[in-house]
Amino acid sequence: MRMRRAGAERGYPGSAWVCCWLLGWQAAALQLPPCQETDYHFEYTECDSSGSRWRVAVPNPSVECSGLPDPVKGKECTFSCASGEYLEMKNQVCSKCAEGTYSLGSGIKFDEWDELPAGFSNVATFMDTAVGSAENKADSCNNSSWTPRGNYIESNRDDCTVSLIYAVHLKKSGSVFFEYQYIDNNIFFEFFIQNDQCKEMESTADKWVKLTDNGEWGSHSVTLKSGSNILYWRTTGILMGSKVVKPVLVKNITIEEEGSSACIERPPCTNKDFFQIHTPCDKEGKTQIMYKWIEPKICREDLPHALTLPPSGERKDCPPCNPGFYNNASSSCTPCPPGTFSDGTQECKACPAGTEPVLGFEYKWWNILPGNMKTSCFNVGNSKCDGMNGWEVAGDHIQSGAGGSDNDYLILNLHIPGFKPPTSVTGATGSELGRITFIFETICSADCVLYFMADVNRKNTNVVESWERSKEKQSYTHIISKNASFTFTWAFQRINEGQDSRQFINDMAKIYSITVTNAVDGVASSCQACALGSEQSGSSCVPCPAGHYIEKETNQCKECPANTFLSIHQVYGREACIPCGPGSKSTEDHSACFSDCLVSYIKDNQSLNYDFSNLSQVGSLMSGPSFTSRGTKFFHFFNISLCGNEGKKMAICTDNITDITLKDMVAESEDFSNFVGAFVCQSTIIPSDSKGFRTALALQSNSLADRFLGATVETTLENISIKTDIFPPSSVKIPDVHFFYKSSTVTTSCENGRATVVTMRCNPNKPDQGELSVPSSCPAGTCDGCTFYFMWESAEACPLCTEQDYHEIEGACKKGFQETLYVWNEPKHCIKGVPLPEKRTSTCETVDFWLKVGAGVGAFTAVLLIALTCYFWKKNQKLEYKYSKLVMTANSKECELPAADSCAIMEGEDNEEEIVYSNKQSLLGKLKSLATKEKEDNFESVQLKSSRSQNI
């Protein structure tokens, strides 16, 4: 317990209330059993102004007793014990540590974390100020704390803010030192110091602790000033989805200026204190299994139940050499000399003329660990496994070792100094320089994890992929896109708990083969054809220029055709030049295909041309907000470079959570591991008001598209199909244009890599940059995590105007001139393209002249129609009369003669009609002759029948 200094000038151990408390404690404890020496321990009070202090007895936790020793004058504050000694508090004298134990002398070290040591406290809060009630969320963090785990203390795993606090008062300046593991950038880790006025001290201005490599311990030290120092280890988790964060681990907290009160005893030896190795192959092709103690050896073999070192010397057969190596009648495998190759079972041979070695590494036989690999063990609680081999060679595979405990990180490293394609492949300058492929499996009964990590130029180790629990035998490939020094790491952990147990010793990870292509210092297992100089005198290979392939017939370099790009894997033959997709063209060096923002579409005699140049700048989209299970608000942020810059990826996303100061990024931006350049990239944004930070946070930046496939109105391209119902249908009858992209990054859930489709939709109501959106059913832009969909609506996404998009309107003829106007069809669904023609003026006849002509023709036509009507009416009346007359005569009873062949006026009959014939033709006759043609005779014969004639 700690007591405040008050009234110390009077020589008391503390303030007056402390003395009253001690007296009251003793008085109240009179009815309790007497205290034994094991019921309490001694502590010093804080130093007073004269440099004095008191030694007081403090009951142990959960102990109630009476008769504690009275406070006594303590050693002066400047007193300290030497290294290898400890301060025995009962007698206040320095004593030597017994053999096998140690002490830091004038410092205090917290290296046992079975429980929270005296003086430490936990404070948990929820810093989200934007969502819900702060009080309710603060209550939800009541169970969040730093948890002791035996050899270390572990931070919280949720999104609460938890501080581990320790207060110390120093008479003179000192320092604080601690070791830590901080591998997850989804959690903030701060260490800072405040004085007793709660003001942050200058020594912790840079309070953000840097990330460590997976399984490795980092160290942090800060100078302490004399007086009161309040130490804070503070963590804040950022939960995204259902995956919990990896906690921060802290151990070996050492503070100078305090006396160590005990030495640590050496424990009995267990199977965690030794490890096994395989010796190199001897001349008989045998290897031996050897057992060794972990150094420094701190355990004892002479204690009860202690183990002794197992016998060594068991012999086993050695496997053959790996491809690219040979056994030259020796006990080890030697890499083939430059220009030669071997499959591992035969001597190295020179590559034939016109070929060159394919450099790389292919490890599939595991007798000894290759020279560019190393293995180690890191125990999350102590350094007991530091000398162990984390992985063991086992013939046809390499497997995780026993380790010290189930929560050890078993590490396997592979170092590649750089990547460079073969001489003839230098013409292929695409995004892939090489690749690493490994075949593995995990056999687990608990929650084991296998991590695969990559470090670039020894800056930061980032997790590339991880696999949990048992996984069947499978292959994984990682693409290398830059020529840099890489260290690849495999880390296996059986359980992620603080238990120092060995329950899952049979859980393991196995790696059967590791293949690295285009390694700078690699060996060759085969040769491939290369380009030869035109005047070559031997078999020397020459590099092909960028974008050139090797012609099979002549082995000469030849440039790829237009709108094709050169494959990085194959440069031999015309088939090495891969055609670009629709709506794309190749760069000048044929390294990639890109879009010039121009797309054409022809179907059913309809031609549409699109120009997306005004949308070529990077477009941004912030979707959300979304909330974690604890209510933390976050957004999905996307940058989209639709066309790029002649193949250059212009969309950039960065993280600022790893190192707020961004010192590494300023120093060398190319090596900044959280810097992502792509056609489409994504970041998760936590606003400043969500966690109480001074600035918004960007994290989990990654590339969604680093290769352009093509642009088309079709809904399928290279096995990427667009869901027809992912977006609502368009309100205009203009086809959407789809831009297809692919990411070369392969994940466990996306075996073929990620794909991205940006749909460009014509919308005249959204000018300029328009609007970007994601499907309403998938606010993160994807429904399966592998294919991302975006809709970009803009008037700039409408097709170019053509002659079919406008029509003409003719004006009236005025004074012999007529104007013709041109207007766009409504609604207008096109931009730019063919301009609207200018107004056209032409000559024309006046309306008065044609009006007169029309009136004359109309009057003549009317008169003619009237005359014809009168003529035919009169003729019709005459025919009706004659016909009626004949009918009446035929039916008369008085006429008994046979039917006459013709009708004539009988004798005695009166001629009721007077017909006057004239040789002179009248006007009506002339019109009649013009209208009809008549026969020369003017008679009509009518056959008349009567009842009498019928009888005859």
C-alpha cells in the first residue's frame, strides 16, 4: 500500500490520518488472532523532505490478524543494494542472493504476473462520444481490464479504453523499462507519464508505441524525473466485424530506484528446458537426433521430479538434395555454380546453348535447414524458449517444434535479398516480379493459428494471411511486385492464452515445400530458352527490350503486337503476348493494359461512343456509417481511379493508425508498408468523434484492383459476372458501361483474387463528377468479400452525340427566304460528340403567287365538275324514260303481235318527245365527246318479253 507524505517534517511516517489509521487498525484488531510473519510484509513510505522514510508492516490480501509490528525508521532514501544482493526488509540489511537466484539490486522488477502486483490499478472507459449514452457504454466496460497471465500481463481484447496505472516516487532521477508485444494495428497502445498534478510529462511526448513483429518482443524505456511519476499503459481496441483484436502483452517492467526484497529460486528441470536438433548428413547419408539444454540453464536436475537430458545419437537416413543443389561426395548439399542446373539427384550441368538458368529456390527435402532460413521460438511470457528450434526438419517436410509451452510462437524465417526476372524476361515490366508458393497443412485440436508474414527492407512485418484450426493440405501463393529485400515468416501458435501448459503438444503445422521464383541469389533446377544476339559468337543470352518476346524460330527478340501485353511468366513464342481486353490498349512497353477513357459499342446497327475523360480523376466514396457490436462508428472509404494514367494506378489509400507521427512514411515513402496504390483501394475510417481522438483514423487499407481487364457493356468478362439485380435499372434507355478490374492478391476466401466492377451510368440530372454509390444490399461494396460493385452516375457517362440525336425545324418563307433550325431530341441523353448544326437560310417562292395559281385552278375545276354533273344527270333521265316506256308497252294486253326487236313509234301514236338533231356540235357536246366515246349508231336495242310471246 502507498501513503501520502504529509507532516513528514515532524518525523512521522506519513500524515496524521495515517497514524490514526494505524492505531485504529490495531485497536480494532484486538479481537483478531495474532499476526504471524507470513501474514504481512514490509513496505517503505515515501521519502520526506529530509530524505527519510519509515518501514511499516502491511497485511497480505485477505488476511485479518492483530498485533502488526510497529513502524520503524527506515533506511535513507539514497540507500541501495548492489547487484546480486537484495534488501531484507525485516532487518533492513543487504543480503547475498543464494546460488541459482538473482536480484537487480537498486531496481524493482515486475516479472511475475500470477496476480496484479501491489501498486498497480486498472481504469476502464469507453471513449466513443458519438453513439448512444456514454454512461451506458462506460458501464459496459466494467469487466475490461489488463489481465495477469503468469509471466506477462495482457491488455483487453474489446473496444474499451483500459489503462494500467502505477505510481512511483523517486528521490533522484531514474528510468522505467518494459518489454512488450504489439502485433495488431487494430488496437492503440500508448505509454505516457504524468506528474502528481496530472500533467503529461515531456519525456513521453512521443507516446505511441511501435508495432512489433509477430512473436517477437520489443522494448521501451523512458527517463523518470525525481518526485512523483504516474505511469500509464493504455490500450484502445478497434473492433471491425466479428474478429477480436490481438491483445498487447507487457512483461519485465523494471523501475530503477527501489530496493528488491527477494531473490528468485531455480526451478526443477522439465521437458521445456531442452530441445532436439538434427545433425548434418554424414558420408553414409545418415543424420542424428541430438538433445540440448536451453541456455542459460536455470533449472536444476537434482530436485525431485526433475528431468534429465534424453540420450542423443539416434541415426536416420538423409533425404536427397533440393533442386538446384548437389551432393559432391560430401555430407552436405552445395548450390550449383552460376550457369548450371541440377534436379538435386545429379551433378550440376551447364545450360545448353540458347538457354539460361531459371533462378529461384525450391525446397522440398528437409534434412537440414537451408542457409537462408532460420528458426526460433518466442515465448509470450518469458525467454525460456529463446534457444529452441521453433521448427524441426523431418525429411519430406518441416514441422513446428515442441516449444516451451502451448502459447509459444514457433517462428520460421526465409530471407530473399531481392527479385529479378531472368535476362530474357526483363522486357516484361509488369507488376509481378516474382512469387512465393508453399504447400502446408495444420493438424490441431485447439484454436491454433498459422501466420504468414512479409517484411520489406526490414521495416515492418505485416501479416499477409493466417489460417485458424486444422486445415487440409493446400497451396498458397503470394505475388511480389517490387524489387526489395524480403523476409518471409511463418509463425505457429497452438493457443493464444497465458497458460504455461503443454496440453496440445501434438498440434502442429507442416510445410511440405517452399518455392520462390526469380530470386536474386537463387539456384537453378532447369533452364529456359533465351534471346540471342544477332552476331553472337557463342551461347550468350541478351536481354530483350521492354515489351519484346523471343521468337521460336530464330531466338531473336521481337516486339509484341499492338494492344497486347507481355506475360511475366512466359516470354517464349508469340503466345507470350496476351491481348488486351475490350475498351483497352497496351502501354508503350507492353507491360500492362489500360483504358484511355474511350469506349465504343455497336449493336443492331446502333453505334454508341463514350468518353469518360472528365471522370479520369480519382473518385472517392464514403459509405456508411456502420457500427461495431459495441457501437463504435466507422465508415468504408474507397478511392477509384477509373482510367489511371496510361496504366499507372492513381488511387492511394494509407493507414495512420500504426504510427501517428508517420515518421517512416516521410523518411522513405516507398517502403511505407501501409501505403497502397491501386485502381481501386479501400480504407476503414473511424471519425475523430467516435473514439475521442484528435484526428480521424484510417486503417486496414488494401488494394481491391491492381490490373485493368477491360470496359464493355457486356455483363461478363474473364469469368467475372455482374449480378443483374445488384443495382436498380436505369431510367434512361442508354446501356451501362462496365469497367472490370482484378487484384492479384489471393486470400483464403478469395482463391482467384478479388474482382471489382465499376458501372458507369448515364444520368443527365447529375452533372460534372456525378455520384458514386455501392449496392444498398451490400453497404461495404461487396456481399461475399471477393467481388466489389460500384455505380458511378453522371452526365459525363452519357454517350457522345451523333446526327441521330437532333432534328430540324423549318420556318415560314418570308420575302423569298426560309430559315431551318436544329434542336436536340428531348430528353437529351448525350454529351459532346457531334455539335448542333448552325441555323440554315435558303431561298423560297412567295405565298401570293402560288395562292393566285391555286385559286384559278380551283375555279376551273369547280365549273368543270358542275357541267359534267348536269350532263350525266340529263342523260340518266332520258334513259329512265325510254326504259319505262318499253316496259309499259310490253305488258299491254292489246298488243298481240310478237315481241318486237326494236321499239318504234306506231302509226297513230303521238310522239311525246320532240328530238331535234343538229349537225353542229354544241359546247355541251364537245364536253361530252371529251368525257366519253360513243358508237356511231344512236339506237339501243331492248329485248321485250310479254306473256303472249312466252306462250308462243
